[in-house]
Amino acid sequence: MKGTMKQKQIALIAEHRHGVLTPGTLETLSFVRELERALSLTTVIIILGKSIEDRACDIAGMTGTDIIGIEGEDLEFYNCEAYLAALEQPLVELNPTYVCIPHSSMGYDLAPRLAIRMKASCITAVEKIGKEGNSVTFSRSQWNGKIILEMESLSARGILTVLPGSWPKFDEKPGERGLVTTNHTAIEVNKSRTIGIKGAKRTDIDLAKAEVIVSAGKGLGSEENLSLIYKLSKLFPKSAVGASRAACDAGWLDHGHQIGITGKIVSPKLYIACGISGSTQHIAGMKGSHMVVAINTDPAASIFTVADYCIVEDIATFIPCVIENYHDLFSLHKESQ
């Protein structure tokens, strides 16, 4: 279905893979709905790709939101130069108050460049919306979550990225299908061209199915202490070993173990964070866990803000005590049977 749309005031740039909206996009849509209610604005979703009309119609039906589809040969895969060129005219015509993007690798690459192009403010990794009079504020973490900033856009336009895990996935049932407009664009990409996407090497690590995840951070002190993490993990059935980005970047564990925005999003029954300070990116990847136990020597570690049980102790001291007591209790249990 094609037609002419009225001017909208919020634009959401959708991210999709294999024809499906990413979880981050669905969460950003929930964020946008809250922003709509706070400011009495309406929204249009912009989706880019090589051939996306059918996909745009599906999204319009699923969300009840008007869609602008932008098609182009160089839009099959995300490329910042191509996206900026393709988005320029539609955004000029829409003149949105806010442009919202998931805080993914695409989002935090595109957002600041788009802000420069549009002469707009840029607030990234938004976790909460506040209201002060006729203005809205956006909260985000800083300094590994030890400080919460409340920010307000002072520009006529604002570019916002939404931190994964901060809003639930959109699941409203729309009353009617949104209007779909598709445009084909010919883009000249001069500086770089994305020729394909190569998936990461598959491993036997299935963090998504694990009921218990024991994660290692740089607070372990050394790679040798990883043996404690594996020993602790083996105490639990259906468990797996995870890691912070810092631990993976140090080469202690393969990046297949990484949990966070640039790793894997998990929600186990029990998450044990060992020596992890709790950066915003890491917390976004595990905040859906049913119970969180955090072990850290720093009582001000931001991981404690999301933990159900906070243990201020050295990993090398605490974990051996847990293992020893676990086996003692298990032996007593067997003797009583």
C-alpha cells in the first residue's frame, strides 16, 4: 500500500536482520510510545534495505505505525555512508523533533554522524524518560554506572539511542495497519562499501539456554583464576561460563562468552558476576536475569545496583569457600538419605 503521509514528529530508524526486526528495535518502539505520550507526538518508522516493501507492510500491520521504506542497491547491508545519504531527504521532509535508534553497533555508529548532519543534539544509551514541565529529560549511566546523568536536548532536533533491556519489547495489538510509503534511491558510495556480513565462528557455548551463568570479569586479577569460575559453574546443572568484554578483550576467554550489547543478551534463572564492575553495556546484556549475585572487592561497583545479593570480597577467597561448603552440605544431604 502506498500513499502520502502527514508530517510526523518522531522518526524511528529500524534495524532488521534476515527480514525480522531486531529485539533492540522492538524495545526502542516501546520507548517511542512512552515518548509519544509524554509529548503528544506521533511516529513514523523508517526501514532501509535492498528490497523492503513487503517487510515494511508486515511492520505496518504489526505495529499500526506509518512506515517509510527506502530501497537501494547499497542498502542491503548497513553502511554508515550509504545510510546517511539515504536518510537525508526523508528526514528533511519529516523534520522530526527526535530521531530514535537502538543502541546497537549500528546505532552508536550512525547516531553521532547523523546528529552532525542534522545539526542536532545527540544523547546515547538512554535508560529512562523523565518529565519536567513541558520538557522531557533522558537518563543514562556514566562512569560504569556509578553516576546517572539526566540530560535534556536543547536543540530543535535530538538524536537518541535506546539502551537494550531498558524497555520491554513492543507487543501492543494495533487497531489498524499503518500507511506504507516506499522510495527507491540511487546512492553513490565513495569511501566504503559493505560487501557482506560474515557470522562469528559457532561454538558449543549456549548461554541463551543456560539456567545458571557464572561470568568472569577483569576483577579476577589473572587468567589463572578462571579455573575458579569453571569450578563454580560445574556445581550447577545446565550452567555456562560468561564474561565481560574486558575479560574477552584481554584474551582470557573467547568472545563467544561475552555478555552485553556487543555480545549476547541473556536472562538465566541465576547470574553470578565475578569481578565484574558493571558497565552499562554489560548490565544491558544480563539485567533480565531472575536472580543476580555479584562478587566484587569494590563496594561502589555499579553491578551491585542490579544485584539481589552483593558480596564484597576477593574472588580467590570467596569462591573456594563456596565450593568447599557446597560439597560439605551435599555430603550431609546424602548421609541423611
